Amino acid sequence: MSQLVTGEAVVLQVRIARMPTRALACAIDMVLQGIVLTVLIALLAGFLFGSESSEALAVALIFIVVLLVVVGYRVVMETLTRGRTLGKMVLGLKVVRDDGSSIRFRHALVRTLMWFFVDFAPWFAASPGIVASLMNKQGKRIGDMVAGTVVIRERHQSMASPPLFVPGHLVQWAQSLELSRLSDELANAARDYLARYAELLPGAQHALGEALAARVAAVIAPAPPTQIIAPAYLSAVLAERRRRELARLSTQRPTQTGPFAPNPYAVPAPTLPTPAGAPSYAIPTGPFAPPSPYGVLPAAPPPPGPFAPPPPRTDPRPATINPEGWAAPGSNESSQWS
């Protein structure tokens, strides 16, 4: 892991691409370039041999083709894809500026010219770039140092879902939230922040948390009744949002078609009325109900019936004390079991 400082003085934790991975990406690009060069030179040779042209023209055309494929390929690809070539795409690498932002044409041009004429030039035995990359703590070659860029790894291990919870004294407030204006993009940004919370530096934890909490508070209502830190506030909002989404999905039933579809003319079974005061977004009960994000709910009381458990014992009988000083067995049992 390495650190990049953005223009807003926010420290980002990134994974730097090292020499073996970059060499493999470069090899993939060179193989593709070799295939394209072979095809173009073969076509160009057929055109030149089939016509009366000078040797100087043939050499000039071949030099232009080689320059366009070797240099133009990298410049065009890294400019259009913001720091990626085909080899880097395969291995999940990306070229970024020292502040973490995307590169532009001038960065791609400087990197490519230094790669061709200095880092891996045959007259330098293709060693300056390798030596510089091995000695630099961020794996930079000379072209990266001149252009102010660094190659990072985009593919990380999948982040575990952050633990979302609502503090006990804020459950009623969470259930009263209006979340219709909370967009998926903002919710995903808050979720990613909570997932990476432990990886951020203390300053970034506070700055990013306060910024996201302010954006979320601007689109939802009401405000929390008590003061709460930004991570706990975001966790409560996301937990309530997830609870409502699970409730919505569990109440939807897919339309069945085919020979085993239910009879559309069947009389539906009567449904029980909703108890007074029950929230409309309550989680449905049943064996396939989603888990509650607020923890384990209390068990429902057992229904009455012929096999219901006996009621608790009442009006116990006073114990009978023998002359020896100990109570007779069963003397203090409830009278209803006598």
C-alpha cells in the first residue's frame, strides 16, 4: 500500500504496481504491437514491390509505420482510456498522476517518448527503466518521474459488506426517515466509505465522513434527535434503507407462467386485517422473512390450543416444616396441581 495526496489534501491508500506485473503488461502490449506491425509491413512490402518506388521511400514509410504503432499506440490508448493500454486492462493496472487524478495527452506523450528513447532504448541496453523502477519506492521508471505519474493496481480484493446497525435509542427515528431522495450513487459512496473506514487515516476518516454525512442529511429528514458521529449516522441511515428494501423485496412475488401456474380464477384466501398502529414498512413474518438489521426480534408468544404449555404456577402453598427443620417435599407446590 502507498499513499497519494489529492489536491484537496486528502490522503488516498492505493496499491502500487511493481515491476513483474508491469513487465507482463508491457509484454502483452508488445505482442499485440508485433502482430499489427507484421501485418502492416507485409501489406506495405507488397505495395512497394508491386510498384516502381525508390528505396528511400520504402525506408521512410516503414519508419513511419513503426513509429505510429510503437509510439502512437501507447499515446492514443492511454489518452482515450485515461491511463490504460490493453495489457494494463488485462492485468487491472492504470496510470494516474501523483495526486491520483487521471492523466491527459501530455502525460501519455511524455511517458511514451521516455519509454522509447530512454527507459527501454536499445542503445541503453534497455536497463535505465528497470533499474529506476526497482530502486524507486513507488516503482516509477524515468518516464513516470518526468511526467509525474505512477502506475497503480485497480483490482482489489472484494470489500466485505460494512456492518450496518442502528443504535437502540435511534430506532424510532430511523423508522421515521424519509429516504425517497437518497440516490443509489450517494448510498453506495457512503457504503464504500464505511467498508474502507479502517483503512483510512484519522484525518481522512473525519473529513470524508463529515462530507458524506452532510450530503446525506441534505436529502433526508428528519434530523437525528441527539448528536451522533458521522459513521454512526451513515450506518443508521443505510441500515434503515436496507431494512425497507428487504421488506419490499420479500413482499413481491414473481409472476408464474406455465402449466404449474396458479389458477387465476381461484378465490383468494381471506387475509387478516393489519393491527392498528402497525407500521406499513414492517418486515413480514414467516420462514422466508429477511433478517432484521436491528438484531434478533423477541419471539412471539405461543398460540393457545390443546397443546399449549401450562400457565405459570400461582398462589403457592406455604411449605410445611417438619420438627427436624426441613420442608416436606411437595408441600409448597401450587394448589392447582394438588
